[in-house]
Amino acid sequence: MTDSHSERFDGMLLAIAQQCEGGINELLDVFFGFLERKTDFFTGAGKAEAEKIVINKFREHLKNVEERKEKERKEAEALKAAKAKKEAEKKAEPKIQEVTEEEAERIKKEEEQKKQQAEKNTKTEDKSDNQDEKNGEASKDDGSDEEEDEDAKGKIKPNSGNGADLPNYKWIQTLQEVEVQIPLNVSFKVKGRDVVVDIQQNHLKVGLKGHPLIIDGELPKKVKVEECSWTLQDQKIVVVQLEKVNKMEWWSKLVSTDPEMNTKKVQPENSKLGDLDDETRGMVEKMMFDQRQKAMGLPTSDEQKKQDILKKFMEQHPEMDFSKAKFS
């Protein structure tokens, strides 16, 4: 079975998973119950062979996850290194400009005047209004980020994921989607049925039943409710995925009650491909391809590989009867 075939089941499997209040245990019960009732998986190949298949597939997909995480880490490091190298090379480029003798004399006088003014500012401690204006202009000439925009005052800086780390949760974003991680700080193991998640086009609620809501506020922009989802990780963290309607702007906050983030400090998702070396450009193009595939509801390159593995599994085990199973 190819990756594109596996992708076709995601909507159906996600709907099943969201109805399994018992989490992964109940989801596995559903899957193995299907194999028990509708196939000869447990009897056709024998107990030992069936158990071996399950263990091998678990290890295989665990290895895929670990390899993918390691690959993503290396890609991120390579992209960061490529950017740093490009910036260093750009700064190291000599700036040579041919000038006439008259222009050279004028430039020399201007430099002397600037030097004299700098020495005068260093010696004086007078903080009069005029001196404040000069210092302000000097700091702007030095490229200071702190005073470049009065509107940025009071706004928080984005985290490494272009979102914000808040006391009760953290969120990150791309131009396409927002991911929210909400730790459930309780002493007991949480199950899916204990969680309250209500995703509306302009509103989000997240919390535990019988406890005050952790998130309850208006979203800054609309989301595609049918494309949004949530999962419970390690029985202690709720992860919410929100699909943006407008994919051409950054969010400055998750809900209206959050402190506002300075979106001017957000790091762009992609550099100019022409500025990167061949290896790094290939990595970036792969990530861009995967983003486009996901936006169109098509499988990413990694998902395609998974589906190829599943197809190969079915070809290698013709003794398994899938004739009564309905695949769309």
C-alpha cells in the first residue's frame, strides 16, 4: 500500500481516535478487534507469527519516528548554520566605492566632525533635552532595535517557534497553522474523556472536567474548524492543532486575554533559496513541498514512504485475508 493510500485513511482514523475516550489503549482495541472479527490475522499465520508481525511493525515505525526526528533536527541545524555562514560572508564582504578627490575630501571632513561630536558626547554628562535627541539619533544610527518602533513597547518577544511561552501553556505557529501545548498539572493520569476541548471558528476552550478552564477566549483570527484537531500526550499534555483561514499573516496572540507579541520580531519561515548551498536548498525545498502537500490534503514525502512500506507488507503476507475489509 502506498503512502497516498494511507493518507486517505487519516480522516477516518482521526475521527475514530477522537471518539476513543480511553486513549491509545481503546484505539488499539478497536484496531485489533477489527483484525479479530474481519480477518484471519490471529489464526491464519499462527500465534507466534502474528505476534512477530506486530512487534516488528512497532519497531519499524518507532525507528521511522526516531529517524525523522533526528533528520528534522539535522535539517534545522544545517539551515541555521547556512544562514549564519551567509550572514558572516555578507558582513565580511569589502565595501569599496570609487570617489573623486573632492568627494574624498568632503568625506574626510564629515568623519572628522563625527569624531569630534562623539568625543564631546562622551565627555559631557549633561542630559538636557538637546543631548537626549542627539543620543537618540546616535542610537538609531547604530541600528538599535529597542527604539526602532514606539509601537513595539510593552509587547513580548516571540519564542523560537514564533509564538509565546505563557505561564499555563505555550504556543507556536507557522503561516499555515498554530500548535498549542497545555500541560495538565494534576496528580492523576488523565484520560481523553477527562479533557474538555471546544474549538470554534473564533473561540477556543481547553481544560479538565470539574476544573476551571485553562484557556477560554476569543481567537484573533478565524480557523478552519473541520481541519483542527487535538490529542492527549503522555496522559498529561493536551496538544491542539489549529488550521488558519488566512495563511498570509502572523498571529500576535493566541486568545484575546494573552499579552500581545511583537510580530515584527517573528523569524521568516524560509530564506531565499538562491542564498543557500545545494544541500541546504534541497532540505528547504523538501520542507516547502511537504507544506504544500499538507495544505492540499495530500501525503508528505515521509508519509508516502510509510504507505509504500504498508503496501510491501500486504504483498509479503498474502495469507492474510482482507477481503471483508472495506478500504476507501
